[in-house]
Amino acid sequence: MAAGKSLRCIIWSLLFLICLPLRAQELPKTDAHNAPTSSSQPEKTPTTAYTLSPDKLEKSKALYALSLRLRIIDTIYSFLILLGLLLFGIAARYRDWAEGVARWRFVQALVFVPLLLITISLLGLPLRAYGHHVSLEYGLSIQGWGSWFVDFLKSEGISAIFGVILLWMLTSLIRKSPRRWWFYAWLAALPIMVFVTFVVPVVIDPMFNKFEPLDQKHPELVDAIERVVQRGGLSIPRGRMYEMDASKRFTTLNAYVTGFGASKRVVVWDTTIQKLTTPETLFVFGHEMGHYVLHHILYGMMAGAAGLFFGLYVVYRLSGWTLKRFQRRAGIRELSDWAAVPVLLLLFGVLGFFSEPVANAFSRQIEHQADIYGLEVTHDINPDSRETAAHAFQVLGELSLDYPDPNRFMVLWYYDHPTTFDRVRFARDYDPWAKGRR
């Protein structure tokens, strides 16, 4: 929602960190004392369509309009920051400082990259902070400003560490092979993608949240989950099911599958366990199990690798023309020059913006597949799997103030999940069993 966030996305895409964990649509929490449980669930009106009360609809519409404005401002402002670093000669000045420290490029990277990233982050901080203010104002977050700023510093530190290593590798490849650097960078990206996907759950995520085995506090829930696992003919060890202490920061409910190989795991937020009924939690788990069973992380990595191959080649083809437009004004010597890094970030940013609809279409498709799997794997386990799923999506929309009638162009461009309206309708209509199908 803020410029800093968009710029980090640009940077991390450049650094090949494109295999992010698959996460389910967030389900904002309800009041802890009024949350229904599976043992004392009141009679509910069947959920036939996603609707909001008049007051929530008005608030939802205001949040929707504000979010769109902020997203547009964020995109434009992100590009303006990079242009400013070039046109005002800031990147060239940082390069001169780095080269004045040492002749070795890695040492220069230790100076230049943190300076560049800190400047980008500080310039984008006001808009990013306003985004958090909006989350607090609309009740979508409870995280205090002190904790939020600590998380900000952690994320910037991680970005700086990876940035130093990977930008040093990228610029070195450009210097050694001006015509084939994009291909060699793609080859180098493949093992990096696997490595990052593997280490994020065990190294990065614990820096922000605490993870405990799910059966440590909720063995009865794990017993219920194992029925779903057995129904799917899968073996997910209890030791790979985790509870995350999301309630310290968020007012949302969530679960997700992440990791690769030995680090692969299913994570359920503690707010999800507290606020959803057991059948609804089983459906959420079934959705995430669908990502697990249907190999969506692997397919995501494959799609990311293909997209990165195309993206690096396009950046290579455009870099010469773009460099000529900024070379004299920005004091850039060549593409491998440290001062040219904002040019690369700008190209990746523009390319990422125009490729976003493709990436989001892929994401919506696999999320839809996971919805189907969640419905099917909980059929005959939940009393009414379709109503359970539809009501869970209704809760999602109500408590996250999800606008029921978003512009279809905005859905195409920005939504990485199907709309709540479409998910409720699909859950109610999906009934292959009535026709005798499996």
C-alpha cells in the first residue's frame, strides 16, 4: 500500500526472490467472547450470496476507493523515487563514495547497496506508514507503532543483506558478459529460488512471529485435521502443522502452506483457531492442503522461473535504450556501473507492473483449485461442506470489509484471489455429488 513496499517488491523481483509462500485469503477476526465454536454453534441463515449490512457496505466502499487511490499513488511515487535517484545524481554520488572506499566490487556493494536501499525506504516511509494508519483506522490491524517500526527495520535489514550479495552478483555478470548476462543471471536464479523458498519458513518467518507445533495446544484440532488428511490420501506429519501467534499483530485470520522439501509445512494462525468453528477451520485447512497436494509451490516456482527468463531478456533488450536516456544526466558510465542500478530497478518495476495481471490470473486459478479441493476433501466430514465454505467466505468479506462489487478491471489487474462474491457463489453452487459424480 506504500511506496516502500512496492519498491521492495521491485528489488526482490530483481534479486530473484519471486517464490513467495502461498497464502490463503485473510479472514479478519471476530470478537473472542462471541466467536462460535463447533460445540455451541447457533442456528444460522443459509449463506446464499455475499452481502453486507448498509453501514458495513458504506465503510467497505470507502475503504475500497481509498485502497485503489493509494495503490495508484504508490505505483507512481515508486517510479518517481527511482527517477529522482537518477536525475539528481544521487546514485552516482553513492557510487563515488563506494569506489572511494575500496577497489573490490563486493566491498563497494557493502557501501552502495545499503545506502541506496535506505534512501528508497526513507523516501517511501511516509506513504507506508499511512498505509498502516489506514489498517488501524479500519480495524484491520492492532499492531502498535513501535512493533510496526521494529518489523520495518527487520525487513529492511534482510533486504540489505540479500541486496548486497545479489546485486553484486548481477552487476558482476553484466560486467563480465554484456551480451549474455541475462541468461547467466537466470541460471543463477534457479538454485537461489529453491534456496530462498526452503529457508524462508525456518529462518525468515521466525524473525517476525513465533511458531509452535499445532498439537502442542490443540491436539483435538489436529485429530480432526488428520481425518481430512486421511480423506485426501496424504501423509502430513503432525510435526509439520504449526500455529503462528498472529494475534500480536493482526485482526485477521489466515492459514498457508509454505516451504520446500524438508521445510514444507502448513501454518494456521492462532486467530483462525480462536475465531472460526471447527468445521470452518477444517475447510481452511483443506484449502491449504489443496496447495500442498496439488503442488502449487512447485508450479509457482516453475511459472516464476519462466517469467523471470522472459523478464530478464526484456530488461536486457530495453536496457541499452533506457541507459542512453539517463547516462549523461545521471553520470552513468555503463550498465554494470553501480549508478545504473536504479535504471535496472526501474525497468523491472515497469515490467512487473504490466505483468501483474498475468501473475494474478495464475494466482487466482490456483486459489480456485484449492477452494475446490477444500470443498471436496471436507465433504462428508463437515455436516455441510458447501454451507461451511460459503459462510467462511461471508465472514471473510464482512470482517475484512471486502467490497462486494469491485470493478472487474481492478480484479483483473490487482486481485490475486477470486472475489469474495464469486467464492461464496461457487461454494453454494458446487455440487458434483448431486449428479452422481465423484
